[in-house]
Amino acid sequence: MKIFRPMRLLVLAVLIALVTVGVHLWNYVSELTEPVLNPTNKSYAGYSTVPAKVLGLKLEQFTFTGWDQGEVLAVIANKDGEESSRQLSVIGDLTSNKADRLEVIDYALICVDWDHGIRSALPLAESLTAAGITCVLWEPRGSDNRRKYCTHGLRECADVPLLIDELTRRSGKSSPVIVGVGQGYGAGLMLQAAANEPRIQGIISIDAYASLRESITRTMPQTPLSLLTLWLMDLRINSSVGFECFDVAPVESASKIDRNVPVLVVNLTQTNPVSTLEDAVNIYRQLPSDKRELWTLHSAADAPDATTRTITTSRRKIGRNIQTNTIEAGLLKDEDNAAIGMVHWLNDTFVTALDTPHVHTPARPLLTSDCHL
């Protein structure tokens, strides 16, 4: 018996060490997963859901029943009173560059963040309302932060048809003209919503990531245990909300959007690994739309007077990569210029597409691609 006692003690010590390592690893994984499950916008911490007053805007509150049968708070925003600086920038441009067809747009649905959804969407609303467009903003997290965890548009996108139902009732029109505008989280949500909602007749997607899995992989610390950590993160997410990182893939949703829907893909983030130019290119490539465009910011690598950049893409094939085509991406001087450009895209491309006969051939198949920038 005395001979085996040291062995038992050694086994016990190893078990205790394994349990300790396991607990620390799980806590580490939980810390990495928390921002994924609960991506709060710290810029608005402590602020109310809807501002009491916004320069240049009139906000009309209403509620509708969301996908989970709970109440969702929303606002209708229109230009009103003294203009904000963003509005003045758009108005100044429109003085010399007319955009006189925007009145046919009934609503622009704007989504940016899961948390503080209305406040985070106000900058885009300021720019679009300056052009006379009525904007609708809402709380993807639900009224009173009812939804505990974020599903990155996978479930929240089901609010969009219900929101459109309410707007249709309010407008008194059988088929109001609606365009979806999303940034970051909101862009991913809008692409997922548009894949199944034909009443979204145009999309502006700003800084959408191609898939949640890729974004998490790019942002997590790279260690010898990265694959195990990623698997445990999926396990943690699944145990909390019942989905895995693989399930959230706006790039796949993009391939299912009707080819008659004009889509503008905009890449503004230049250093954020969550959403990259490669993501924007891959989303662009999947779109069946005959009226799709890709814009990104002008960089030091571009000629000073360049207005476009040629991006080469390739298609994976067994054993080799075969180049398929090149993309001409439009170049923006800065982010302020992007808002003005979006107004003109809506006027020139989106509104024109409303009068174009629909094409009834199927969408192009989903491509597996590498993007060479």
C-alpha cells in the first residue's frame, strides 16, 4: 500500500492541475466570448435609448412587435429645424449637384449597432434626411434591453419584415419604396434580412464582415491553443444562444439576394480586423445584382488623382488557384465624402433601378474565393 501511495498522490496532483487549467481556460474563453454575445457600445453607456432632442432632426417614436413577440422601439426621423454639420455638408453638395429623384423613396431603414441601435444610427440619419429621405431607426436589442444576447443579425433580421409591415400600415401604401442601410453589425443584419425580404428594394452595406467565424478568428489572440479556444468559444456561444459562429455569414446571405436589388458595398474601416476590404470584396463578388458597386477609401498606395482601384480576385479550384476577374472599386476621399456619395447613389442608381424591367433568371451560384489586394 505504501508503494502505491505516491502514485495516487501524483495522479491526484495531475487531476487537480488539469481541472485548474480547464477552469482557467474556460474563464479565458468566457472573457473572449462576452463581447461577441454582448457587443455593447460603450460610447453611449448611461445614455437613454432615444435622445430628448437631436439637432436637425424630428424623431417620432413608435413600437412594433418583434420576432420574439416582444416590443421593439423605433423612431421615424425627418429633417427639422436648424441643420447639423452633417446635414449642412450634404445640403452644400446638393446645391450644385442635384439629386431630385429621391422623393420616390418612402423609407430608409438604418441599422448600425445591436446596443443603442437608435443613437448609433443617428449620424447616417442626419446625412440622409438632409436630402429629404425619411429614415427609420430601431433597437435590435429590443425594448428595455430585453434580448440578453446578440445573434449578429441571425435572429434580429426577422424584425425587419415586421417593421416593414408596420411602416406599410402607417404609410397607407400597398408597396412603399424601402431601402436598407446598415453599418457594421447593421450591415450584416441588413444583408441577412434582404436575402428573404423582397420588400427591401435596395441596400447600402457599410463595413459588413463576411462571416462571424472569420472575424473572431482574425481578432482573437493567436496561440498554440487557438483552434481549441475557437472550438470552446463556439461551445460557449451555442450553450447561451443556440447557434455557432458558422451560422452567421452575411457573405452567404448576399448570394441569395434578388439580382434586381441594387447593392452598394462600402469599405471604410482600414485597420479594423473585424471588417476588412477583403470582406467587402467577397460580399460584392457573391451578389447576383446587376447593379452592384464597391467603394473604399483612397489610400497612399493609390495615385493622388485616382478615382478607382483595380482589385484582382481568384476562384479556388482543387490543387490550384485560377484567376477569374478584376473588380473596379470606386475611391472615396474620406468618410464625409461617403455620405454624400451614398445620397447620389440612391438618386442615380437605386431610383433608376425601380423603373428597370426585372430580370427573372436565377442568381449566380455562391463562389469560394480568395481575394488578392
